[in-house]
Amino acid sequence: MTTAPSATTTPSDQGVGPLLRAWREQRRVSQLELALRADSSARHISFVETGRSRPSEAMVLRLAEHLEVPVRERNALLLAAGYAPRFPETPLDDPALDAVREGIERLIQGYEPYPALVFDASYHVVAANRGIMMLLDGVPESLLRPPLNTMRLTLHPEGLAPRILNLPQWRGHLLEQMRRQIALRRSEQLRELYEEVAAYPVPDPQEDTGAEQDEPVPYFALPMRIEHEGRTLSFISSTATFNTPMDVTVAELAIETFLPADPATVKYLHALLP
């Protein structure tokens, strides 16, 4: 299990001032508001952004924290200011991350029979449980070659897309999620993936052949309704990340779990994956 580095459009040769200004403007925060958050002054923030003042290492990190700059880009800000990167990028298969790797494996296996997976900043799958592999039954081998990519697997016309009964809504949800990540991370690699999957032709979903519910299910969030072996399964997805990560690799990991959205899905999965 390895985590591929995510390309970023943040150049280190611009100087830290323009980079900080770009992040501040992207977050729609004024110089005064940022100064108040960072216990500084609008004058000092202005001097930093225009290059008239060189911020300390602590100030760069403090501003990055209040601007919610991703960990990878915090390293870029430090480099642009003339400091060494603070956050390492450790391969996920490195012994130093044994506890992380083993922990997420136990977590997603413990979630069975319900689907769960872990992916990185480029949506490459780094771990998946039996529930996910069940949903991938019948997907062509060409889409299952490493590195598996959750967006390609879901939206490709030969992947899960034809089986998703509410594909227009679920596709819209996924593309909007990617747009938010692009705005947050400013990753060229992620933008290229978005352009690829957004351009996929949209296949017609299969007919809903599942048994009718006795009573309508009151969904509390948008479900993914997917056909599996003639049955309709419904899931609500939830994504979790690590709090205050100190490593780029760990910061970019996300754990997605799929909660059954109706009793029929619960019953089916427990019978299929005891």
C-alpha cells in the first residue's frame, strides 16, 4: 500500500508573500480579519504579502493554520519563505506508519459487511474491505489494475455507473466534491482527474428491479442506489480524515464508509457477507 504524491500548482519561487495572499483571497478573508485571527496587524500582513517583511517560521505556520492551508502546501509556503519543510511525507508502507496502516485496516474490516475504503488525495484506493469488493463484481479487469481510482471505478461507463440507479444525482455529488477539493488543494493532478471523469459519457442506469419497500424510506442524506445481482442496495456515504495530522501522507488519507440506508440493504449484506 503506497500513497502517490499529489501534484500541486503552488510554485516555491514566487516568494511567500504572493502565495499567502493567494490563499487569503481564495479563503475570502481580509487582511484585517487574518491579522486578528493570527494575533498580528493588518499592516504586518500587508508587508508580508508585498515582500517588505519576511515572516518568521512560526508566523508562516500560524497564518497557514488560520487560512486552513493543506499540510502539503504548508511545506511549500515554508520553502518559499526560506525555511525547511516541517511536515514529512512518509510512504504508507513505511514501518513508521505501521500503526496507521494497521489501524485503518482493522477499522474497515470491522465495518464489514458494509462497504468501506481508504483513498488518498488523488482518489487512489489504498485499502478496501469485502463490502467494496462485492460492489465491484463484474467490473472489467482494465479498471481494476492498480492504482485503483475510486472516481474512475464509480463514474466510468464500464464501471459502476450503469448500475447506479440515481446516477445523475450521485455523479453530480461526486463532481462537486472534486471541485471543492481542487479549490482546497489547488492540485493539477486532481484537476486532470476531474476533467477526465467529468467527460465520461453518462450511461443509462439499469431498471430498479429490487423489491418494493412496504413503506417509503425517509432518507436523511442523498443515497447511492445501486443494483447488485437483481437487487437494489441503498447507501449513505460518510468520509473521515485524521485530526491535526503531522505527516503529508496521513493528512491526505480519507476513510469513506457506506451506511445501509434501508432495512433491505442491511438484511441482504448480512446474508451475503456473514
